[in-house]
Amino acid sequence: MDLGRAIKDRVLEGEDVLVYDTRLGKRVSLSAALKRGMVDRMTGEYIDRDTGSRIEAKEAAKMGLLAVVGEWQYHGEIGNLRL
């Protein structure tokens, strides 16, 4: 399962993912990012709120915009979760 699918299917929730908020200049929880419209729950994509551009979760993770944290973080792979 890839990162975007894990977000979409709610395998990763709340504090499992940190999302970089470009407006605040800091990371926020996935829960906060979903409320602020920074992540599309249906696709798992990162959304730049200033431009409206969308970035696939895997690419956003490579860019440092999404980060899997806590017990889920394990050498870039969590069971079948591919980053």
C-alpha cells in the first residue's frame, strides 16, 4: 500500500503523519491538515493552499511536505506501506 492510499483508507490517522503548513512555516498533524484543506482525504494528495496545485503523497513526502512519524516510521516501509 502506498502512502496516499494509506491516508485515503485511514490506515494512517491523526498524529501518524505530519504535514508542512507553508502558511505557518511549521508541521501540523494530519488531522489539522485535513481540516485546513491541505490534504485531500479522497486521494491522499497534498494541496498547496496558495496555488491549488496537488502533489501525490509519495512525492510530497520526498519534498518534506509529508512525514510519517511514530510507530509507523521504519526505514521508509511499514509492513506493506511504501513511502
